[in-house]
Amino acid sequence: MSLDCCIIGGGIIGLSIARELAGRGRSVRVLAREGRRETASWAAAGIFPPVPDPAAVAGDANAVLTAWSDSLHRHWARELVAETRLDNGLFACGGLHVAAAGAGLERLRRDAEVWHAKGVRCEWLEASGLAAVEPALAGAVAAGRVEGGILLPDEMRIRPPRHLEALERSCAGRGVSLSHDSEVTGITVAGGRVNGLEVRSPQGAETVVAGSYVLAAGAWSGPLAESIGLAIDTRPIRGQIALLRLPQQVLGRIVNRGLDYLVPRDDGRILAGSTLEDVGFDRATVPTDIARLLAVAAELVGDLAGATVEKTWAGLRPGSADGLPSIGRVPGKENVIVAAGHFRAGLHQSPGTAVIVADLLEGKSPPLDIGPFAPGRAIGPPGPASTATLVARAAAER
Ligand SMILES: Cc1cc2nc3c(=O)[nH]c(=O)nc-3n(C[C@H](O)[C@H](O)[C@H](O)COP(=O)(O)OP(=O)(O)OC[C@H]3O[C@@H](n4cnc5c(N)ncnc54)[C@H](O)[C@@H]3O)c2cc1C
């Protein structure tokens, strides 16, 4: 049977695109080099910050994509339950962003004004107010480690592994073929088109031919794109997380302090994350980094000093030099689309990315301006959301 589309990458971006395309009646194959636990998507924390009305952020392409994807997530979560009986745990648990006195607190006051200006529900709380809404912070408040912060009632969480599994099941139900052990080792180009993918798997080597191809290989997309003459920077940025367990759940909301966070889960566990490290394709966890995450967790919530560390892991975020993903056609290659470089927001932006890619493959104009995401665009100096800026800030805050 001829294949309409072959997608390189079985993370959240590749699977979301596969699901959308298959839902539109296309025959799709997904090639992934490794199992889902090795992806950034599986490793993610699953925080969805509240989003403004897209009209309030018109002109900020990344914010528009996130806001639109946020609304699609609500539909997708319901559809996924209906199709797969798996609940991805999408839930508006709310979030607190807290700081001690000093520069962090000043930054939060400015952030609160920005949230307000964008029409996002947001309340400034002094220390006593924070302890009142989230009693687990009372010890940190009493010790002066938390002196104020922002309550964002619409911050959401999702369970990334469950979402991935639900997407895989939905894809299977829609006829998508997915292999987790198939590495694309070469891309054959002729006459301005990709003619096939060289694939290696335990079954041997094969050439996979399709009408169109999507490059959605996360942090590994840069090198693959380079092999077809496209320069995109999807530099891997490692993030480490520790999974903590207490006899009972003590947190209701996500707690963010600087770039660190605690995410309560409905099974009683708490995720403590995360690092932002530019260390190449190294997915190991480092004891000293995990110790720092545990120390931050205990500083915020004293009870966590006695928590059991159930698991630790790391994932490689696909970085982006200007803080924007690359989504669009590859210049000079008429049947290839790239969807990569979503950095810290790939889970959140995945359904919107999927609809954009499916529209492009069907020759339709996507419902938002994707010009700023053009693969191979000229990249200026690092902006506030760029990989380089955030990695530098993470290093300075340590
Ligand atoms: C610690 C951490 C916390 C995060 N928290 C959040 C969060 O709270 N909210 C949020 O929205 N985002 C978060 N992210 C970011 C998010 O996880 C990523 O942006 C997103 O998962 C990227 O998805 P992806 O599909 O592009 O890449 P990946 O999930 O990494 O998938 C890449 C896929 O490509 C495949 N592949 C690579 N090379 C080849 C090849 N040669 N041949 C075949 N297949 C190949 C891999 O096997 C894999 O299947 C976090 C990330 C980390 C690491």
C-alpha cells in the first residue's frame, strides 16, 4: 500500500501530527529510534502556564501558538478518553510563582503586571496569603524563604507519559503504523524532493518511501535537517527531574520558584524539577544536580525533606536559538515539513503544531501566521526565551 506520509520521530510532536493526519484519512507511518521513555516528551513535567486570549498577544507568534494549542488540548483530552479510555490527567490545578525578598520578588511583581495586561487571571499574594492558600508553604513563609508571589488559578498540569500512551493508542486505532526501534540513518534527495528514508531496525535495513515526510525528531532534528541542507538549531538541553513520595499529598497547586518547580500529581507524588543544561546528547542524571533539586523542594515544602525519592530521570529538550520552534516546509524540498525545536513548551504546543503540519500537507493555509517559525530563518541575537538566555539564567540562579 502506498504511504501518504512518513514521520521521523515518535515523541509528542510526531505522534500528534500522525494522529491529526490519520484523522483526516491519510495513511501514516511513524519511525522512532527508541522507546517512548527515552523521549523528552516522556520526561517532561507537564506544566501548562495559563494562556491569554490569542487577541491579547497578537504579534507574538509563540504565544498565539501556545494559546491556540491550549484550547485544542481540552478537546483532544476528551477525544483521547473516548478513543482510548486513557485519561491524560489534564487538570487546572492552579499554580503559585513564589520568591524570597530581592530580585526574584521584583521580577515576579513585574510578571504579575504582564499577566494582568494580557487578561490572565492572576492575584498577587503576600507571604501570609501564600501560606493560607497552600499550607505546605507555611514553614518556608515563617523562615522568610518565601515572601510573596502570584496565584495563577488557571495554570494546568498534564501527565506526559499517559498523554503519550493515549496518543499511541489513538494513532493505532486510526491505522497509523508506529515502530519504536527504527532509526533513520539517511535521507535520499533528488530533484528537489525527498525520495526515501534509509532505515535501520533489528529486522534489518530498508528504504521507506512516502508521498511526504515530516521531520519531528526533537533534539535530534538538527543533524537530520543538516543532511538535507537545512540549518536549524535544535541543540539538546538536558532537564533532570526527581519523583518524590510522601505518605499523603501535601500540595494542591504547582509551585514555581525561578526556573525550579514542584508539580503535585493525583497519585500523591510530587515532581521536583528541573535543570536546564547545555551538555550535549547526554541523558544521564547527576547526583549533585538531583541533590540541588531535593534541597529546593525541602526549602519550599519542609515535609519534602523526609520524602522518598522514588525515581530520577532526565530528558533532552529540543532547544531553539531564538526561542521559537521551526514549523514549515523545508526550502527547496517540496515534500518535506519540519516540526522541531519546541524547547520548554513542546507538550503545550503539540496539538497546534499538528494541525499546522496537517494543513500544510493538504495545501491549506494554517489558521495562524507561521512566518516566524520558518525553518532556516535568519536568527538574530538570543531573545528572553532563547535557549542560551535561559540556560545562562539557570546557571546564575544555582
Ligand atoms: C525535564 C523536562 C521538563 C519539561 N517540561 C515541559 C512542560 O512542563 N511543558 C511543556 O510543554 N514542555 C515541557 N518540556 C519540553 C517538551 O518535553 C519538549 O518540547 C517536547 O517533548 C519535544 O517533543 P518532540 O517530539 O519534538 O521530541 P522528543 O519527545 O524528544 O521525541 C523525539 C523523537 O525522535 C526520535 N528520533 C530521533 N532521531 C531519530 C532518527 N534518526 N530516526 C528515527 N527517530 C528518531 C526519537 O526516538 C523520539 O521518538 C520538558 C522537557 C523536559 C526534558
